[in-house]
Amino acid sequence: MQNNIVRYDLPASLVVFLVALPLSIGIAVASGAPVVAGLIAAIVGGIVCAVVGGSPLQVSGPAAGLTVVVAELVAQFGWKATCAITAAAGVLQILLGLSRVARAALAIAPIVVHAMLAGIGITIALQQVHVLLGGGPRSNAWQNLASLPAQLAAPQWATVLVGGLVIAIMLSWRFAPPAIRAVPGPLVAITIATAVSYLPGLGTERITIDESVVEAIGLPEMPQGSWTSIALAVLTVALIASVESLLSATAVDKMHTGPRTDFNRELVGQGTANASSGLLGGLPVTGVIVRSTANVGAGAKSRASAALHGVWLLVFSVLLVDIVEMIPMAALAGLLIVIGVQLVKLAHIDLARRTGELVIYGVTLGCVVFLNLLEGVLIGLVLAIAFAAWRIVRVSILAEDLTSRLGTGGPPRWHVAITGSCSFLALPRLNAALSDIPHDAEVFIDLNVDYLDHAALDALQEWITQHRDRGAEVTVTETGTARMEFAHSRPPRRDTEGRRVIDALRLIWPAQLASGVNRYSNGLAPLVRAGMTTGTAHDPHTMLLTCADARILPNLITDSAPGELLNVRNVGNLVGADLSVESALSYALNRLTVRSIGICGHSGCDAMHDLMHDSADGSMGRWLDHGADSLAAFRAYHPVAAAAADAGFTGADQLSVVNVAVQVDAVRRHPQVAARLADGSVNIVGLFLDLATARLYLVDSDSITETDQHGAPVTLTTPK
């Protein structure tokens, strides 16, 4: 453990310290708080959260996400009272963590959080661009925008040069060589800009620190004002700090493979840090993704790195605070502009566009910028909930005329698909769709819903009754989890238990078969109906002879739809002299346009076991006489038997493989098949299914090869 701290965490802590130093100062300036307040928060956040918190590699400190909130609190209550609000927010965070509701904070729509951060970034940039131009920030975004043209018309070029230099260095730093890029870009930018600001003729306003970190420590003052406004301020700081910290911890967990975050403990740690920071005169603290990313990227292995970075900040703040007063305000303005712009992420905007949430993003961002942070977030959450509710209750109703497509005689044929959540809200659209259907049409209704209330059911049943009374046919299939039979017997709910049972089948068939037929009728039938209509010709591309074993599912192992396979099954997949195989070959080659003939055996075949051990009698024994050639070939060491042994098959399974090869040869010699093989219009394929692994093998006259080793699926057809 000690070796890891020295080898990994100590160097990483120095990198994070160099990243955190200019950011902490800049955030304090942007918040309208004393500069030392940013340093106090960085020290407390680094040490306390590392010791108490639940995220092993997250680094905490003052964050841009609370800059706007703190600036408003300072303007409304004053700095000392803002410290009291920060401490109270920390206590609330501790209570939330102890109540184990931390994960509930993650339920806030991410798109709202993304828009909130983007709005904060734009607000910071609008404020600091005035400082960059030599002026001062206005009180709100409207005033910052309105006064910007006048500020642009009369800039102070010295401050523009210094601040612009910081912006240029930070934006171009990612293009620097890796060895140089190891030094944090913000530190390089601030250092170079500070040095340039001392050139003759470039006098600019610099940071002023009225007291040291030790002198700044003092108890907060009780806020003056209504209890409602104070409580709202405490709640705002606590919620935003909690959400930002937990989201940051979630992101950090994805960056490494070590221990995961204990979210409730992390919330207690963040609350302890905020209570401490507020009591000591510091800014609010949150988990900061920029510092955490630097921490992980620098190779940190434990929470010691975050704690040590706080120690380095403390040493700097006590011994080297005079260096801070050398930094020009314009340099910090350039730093904050870049930070603000980087909070607006194009990836988030693109995600919102692709997921249909761009309206939520835009409205939330606009309200955060032009109203205030709390109102913007609340409006965004309400809008997100409204969108989610609309998507949940929305139902798709499609009524389609199939008459021209099917091209059949008789009455018109219509298909009605109802998908989603069908409630009374859907009645206008449901009635409108059903009213378009001709009175004499034959109607197929697919009801694929996860929610069905009695109002929607009554409307549907009433229309079905009226349509049937006119002599037309209506067929209803239910593929969703909400069933018509329960709509009148209980409150509507989403579940997976609403399975109807066909009573007539239950009386004469086993329950399993009745349930299977029911699942087909109400589940699969609508999906395969298009391939089973009378307008579709019977034109399979392959005839497949398989064993009658119940574990062999021909359409499943070949991924074939209805109408693609001509299935022939018998015990042991034997060609022999069986009339059913003869008639199937004749039908496939003379009446149909089959282009492939497949023979499929399998492992664990009882027929091959009985054939090998001569253990069958009666009709089974007489049938297995057709496998005599296969048994003789196996005993004569058929080449494919050796290949099967090499593939790991033993005993009767080797005989099964040999049997496939022998039956393939028998089909090739068949008079009806030989001519088609000669002209290339038919091909023969041997297959073997290993039930234990569900692997399918190709069987040739002297080899057995797993199909997925070919790099492509087995081709059972050839061009006509």
C-alpha cells in the first residue's frame, strides 16, 4: 500500500494540485467571493472528501456548476451569510446520505443536467467576456448581452491580449507533444499570461487578497431575510452539489477498474466537506470531473492522491499566497471563458437531437441563462417528465388496407395494429382509425399493448360487435402483456401475467400444449402472418431431412422463415427406401424449385445408439435396418469417423456423423437427384448438430468442420 502511494498517488496528487490551483482561484473570482474562499474550499474538499467520501478516485473542490448560484447568494445575503447557507446545505447532504437516498439523485434526467451545466457555462462566459474586454460583469445575462456591443466597441487591448493569450494556449494545448502536455494546460496558460502582463505598457488589474487563508477562517453569519428564501437557498445548494457530485462519481467509476463508489457514503462525505467549508469561510464543494479526470489519467490508485492534493494546496496557500496576487484578472477571465464554453458539449447537443430531447435541452438552457438556475432546472424537469409521460401513454394505431397487396378475391381485407399504452386518451384516434374501415371488410386486429383500460376496451369491443353484426369477420390477436379479459376485472396495470388460456384446448390437450398454442395464437401468429397468407406461393429453397428427435428444430438452426424449408423427419434421418423420403424428393425436385438438399444428424441420437448396439426390436429394429450401410462404414473406419474423433466425438456420436456422410452419398446416387447435380441446379449439404454446445458442423465425405470457422453462415442454396 505504501509503495502504491509513493509510486502512483504522490505524483498524481501533484498533477491534480497544479490543475486545481488556477481553477479554484478563478471560480472564486467568478462567484464574487473572496479569492481565499476558493482555496479554502479546494483544501477542505480535497482532504475531507478523500477521507470521508465513498468515491476512491474522485477529487472534490469548488466547481463551476455552482458559480452562478453562489454569485446570486452573495448578492442577496452577503458573503458571510452565504457561508452559513453552504454549511446548512452540507448538513442536509449528510442527512440525505444517512437516509440512503443517494441513488435517487441519479434519477434526474441527464439531459436536464447537461443543459444546466451548459447554461452555467454560457452565463460564466457572458460575464467574463466583459472582464476580458476591460470592463466588469453585469448582474444578469440580459444586461451582459445588451451591454456587449458597447464593450466590444471600446476594448482595453492590454487585457484582451493577456486574456486572449490564455484562451489560445488552453485551446491549443491538446496539440502539444505528449511530454509537454503532461504539464496542465491551465497552469501553463496562467503562468505565461502573468509573465507577459509584466511587459512594459501592459499594465492590467491583478488579483487582490486582503487576508491570508488563516486570517480568512471565521464563523459565518446568520442570513437575514425570509425563512422561505433561506430554506430555498439551502435546498438549491444541497441538491445541485449532490447531483453534480454523484454524476461525476458515476463518470469517474467508468474511467478505472478499481473499487466502485458507495454513493450514500459519498453524499455524507460531500456534506461533511460543505459543512466544514462553510464554517471555515469557503465556497461550496462538489465532485469535480476535470480534477478527477486528471487524477485518474495521472495514474492515481487510491484516495490518498486527492487528500495529498489538498495538502499541497494548504502549503501553497499559507507559504506562497503572494504569488496569487501576481495573476492578472484578465488571465482568469480567459481561463473562465474557456471553462464556461467547455461546459457546452456538442456531444450532449447531438445526443439530445438523436433522442428527441432537443426541446428539453434548449428550454432548460435558455431558462438557466435568462431566468435563474433553480427555475431553469425545475422547468426542465417538468418538461422532461411531461415528455416521458407522453411517450408512456402514447399509443400507435395503424389501420392498413391489405386488399391490393394480397391480390385475393372476396371482401376487402384490413389490418389494424394497436401498439403501446391504450387508454381513454387514445379514444379519438382509435375511433377515427376504425371508422375508415369498410363495413364489409375482413379485419385482423393485432393488439400489442402493455396497458389497456376499460374505456379503450369498451370502444374496441363495441366496434367489433357492430362489425360482426354486419356479417364481416374480425380476428383479434393479443401480443402484448395487457389482456382484454382483465380490463373489466381489475385496475389496468403493466404486467406479464395476463395470458389467456384456450378453454376448449385445455379440455382435450395437455396444459403445456394448450398454453403453447395460445402463445402462438396471441404472440407469434401476427409476426408470421405475412409469410403465411394465401397470396404467397409455396416455394421453399431447401429440403431438409432431419432426425425426429424433439430437440432438433429445423427452422431454428437454419434461421428460416415460414415457406423457406421443406421439412422431412424420420428416426435417424435415414434416406433408405422409405416412401415418405421418396415422395418428398419427387415433390421437391419436380413440383418445387428446391435448390438445396440437407441431411442433418445430431449428438445423443437414440437411433444411432440402438443401431450400434443392436438393441432395437420390432418395428424400430426393422426401420433401423436402413442404417446398415452406415454401421458397416463406421466399422470399416470411414474417413469421417476419424475426423469426428479428432473433433472430440465418441461412440454413437461418431456413428451419427458417419451416418450423415453415408446418407448424403445415398442422396447423391438417387436417380432423381443425380441429374440435377450434373447440371448444377441442386447442391447437397451434410450437417451435424452437437446438442451439448448447440454448435452446427458441416459434414463432408472425409471431414467435419464447425460452421462458424468458415467466416460466413452455411449457404444452403445456390442460384437458380
